[in-house]
Amino acid sequence: MTPKEFFEFAKEHNATQVDLKFTDLLGTWQHCTYPIDTLDESVFEDGLGFDGSSIRGWQGIEASDMLAVPDPTTAKIDPFFAEPTVSVIADIVDPITRENYSKDPRNICKKAIAYMKQTGIADTCYVGPEPEFFIFDDIRYQTTQNSAMYQIDSVEGAWNTARPEEPNLGHKPGYKGGYFPVAPIDSYHDLRSEMVRVMREIGIEVEAHHHEVGTAGQGEIDMKFQELLVMSDQFMWYKYIIKNVAKAAGKTVTFMPKPIFEDNGSGMHTHMSLWKGGQPLFAGEGYAGLSELALNAIGGLLHHGRSLLAFAAPTANSYHRLVPGFEAPVTLAMSQRNRSAACRIPMYSPSPKAKRVEFRCPDPSANGYLAWSAMLMAMLDGIQNKLDPGEPLDRDIYDMTPEELAQTNVAPKSLGEALDALEADHEYLLKGDVFTEDVISTWLDWKRTQELDQLRLRPHPYEFDLYYNC
């Protein structure tokens, strides 16, 4: 869509406003809205100014002026505003140098794609994520100097089988019992279908939706795989649509990886493959029908897996999900079909076009632009350096002895470990100036000071159970 076509599109839909959206470093959409009659085609060159010092992890106040330059190809009619509004995603530009901003996640994603093409290895990276989420009826949380609490409630919560509901009909998924039941146990089919309807309305291709393992309304909606930048943009729409459709129904959605104690957390298993000239590069005669290039790409994911998780499982809460011996894969090994390995090779189809790797450690708290770009960079590094993925682990990892597990490479046990791994291992991300040193240092500083330090300063409620009478 050209700038001229953008305004024609807006007129066709009687839009009176333009909503400009961009993604901050941590992965949250920001926006500002403009009457459409105040804009013309020059905005796609000149951009619109905003205060970069008010965006998390971006500019200092002494250099706060930034420009958001809308990308007309991303125009869509926003499905939630009462006033007809064209929504458009922007790229961030320095107003003085006119260079693309190094900390703009969308710019990092674009640079990763450009670097992939520059290497000559591939010209397309396809991404197919499986983000999970919880639908709750009520969420309350508070932290003060003398108190800390959270309380979750859901009509589907297994803890509510005895709640007076006048009447309580009892159809509630048990703990770890929510995978694929029909209604009435799955009470959110219609709500997920409405989420899917809105996604399809704005052009997102959806493959399936279903209830997930967890009690209390865990769900999953799977988008059809797309090229890296397209999927990164779509993931922002995905979260936006799911949260707003839920809100309209009087529900609340969280993509927090582990909100429920003693039940499954929410992951984002991510399928990736490389193509060149319209042909898939991952099919071959090797293990699980993979090419040598694919095996080396997996080698890159496994070799850099601990540092990758600083972007792909980027919250302290992520590591309540990534716990050895529980539901999430923490063993950095590959396997066909085996869901307890970090890298699984799905075996559903013999078609070369379906050959891909599924990296199972990420979760939906991640910024897709950064997490998937980092995974691409790890795969490219693996291919360039012919990194060996090691022997496949085709047995049930959860049945391995402590001595056997000690011989395997495992994911970090905490966000702090993941950040230390990123600090020690990020040269592969700097190739092609994709991730820059200022991006890495800003990410490390923010996560350590704004998240880990803040958690360390506060007593945990369970500590009172353990230690109050010590």
C-alpha cells in the first residue's frame, strides 16, 4: 500500500482518525491518535514527533525527541474504536541523523532479515508461534511496604467446585486437565471463536484454537506461519485483539508465563524454518528427515540457547515455568516428536515444505521482534560455524536419573542466569549490526535494575509460611 492508497483506504472505510502504533523495547504497543484531516502523504517521509524519554529503555531526557514514521503497508481498520480509525505501525527514526533507531524492535527485526539475505544462506525465515494465555474473571494484586497479595478467580478454576454459584454446575477443568475437552468443560469456545473472528477480519490467518492444559481458562490460538516481520507485527495484533475481545466480554487475559501455582504455565512453542528462492532448506536425508543445514541451525539454537532465553523467556516469572522435572522443556537437546526436548522436530507431515524446528522454551511474555530475530541469528551462526546439535535425545527426559541429567545442557534456572549468559554470549547477535551493544547493555541493565533488583528487595508471601516463627 502506497501513501496515496493509504488515504484512499481510509476514505473507503470512512475513517476520521489515524492511530499510530509502535513497540517499546520490552514488547508493549504504544499509540497516539491523529485526526486524519491533519495529515497528508508527507507524514510517511517526515514522521510524527514524540517523547522518546517516556518510552521504557529508550532515550534520556537530554535527547528525547524522536520520530515515528508510519509504514503504510501495515494499515488496518482498528476493530475496537467507536470512531472509524486506521491503525498503522510505525518505524522509529532519529530526527537529526534520520537513521533508524537502534533500540526500535521492529528495526532490529528488519536488520536480522537483511543480514540473513546478505549471508546468502536464505532469503526467508518463516515463524509459527503457539502462544498460550489465561482467561480470568477477576485479578487483584498489590504490593505495599507492609503487605503483598494476589488473587485470581475464574469460573473454570478447579478450586471453585464448591463455590455457591446458584447453581454450581461443576463443569470445571481439573488441574492439568484442560487439554481438548468439549463443552461444557470448555466454557470459552465461543469467546475464543470471537477472538479468531476479529483476527481474520484484519487479515490474520488462524489455523486452530482450543482449550489448553491448565485449569482456570487456559487457551491457545494458533496463527498460520508467516515471514518473520509479518509474524512479529501480527503478534502485536494477536495480543491486542485477545485482550480487548476478553475485556468486552467482562473477562481479563494474561500472557504471564506462570500465573497459577501447581498447574501448567503458558508457553510459546515457536516453529521456524529457512527458505531460499521459494524452496525449503530444512528437508534432507539426515536425522528426522533434516538437511545438514537444518541440523547446524538447530546446533546454533542449542549452543546459544541459554543466552537466547534472555529474550525468549524474558521475565522472572518465566522461570517458574522452566523448572526441571515439570511440564516445560529445559533440556537443551533435539529430538523428533519428543516434547520434553527444547528443540523438537515435528513429524506430522512428510512434505519437505513442512520440515521445521520447534523451539519449545519461549513464552508469550517475549517481544516477538527481539526473540525471533535472536533465534534467527543463532540459527545463522550455527550454519556458518557448522555447529553440531549433538546426539538426539529420543527418550523421556523426565525419566532420566539426576546423574544422566547432569550430563545434559539445560536452560537457565532464573532470569539472572539467562542475563549472565547473554552478557557472556552475544557476539552472534552483533553480526550485521542487528543487535547493537547499546541494545544488549540496555536490556541487561533494565532487567537487572527494574525487575530483578525490585524482586530481591521485597519479601515473598511464602517466606512468612517458612520463616515467620523461626
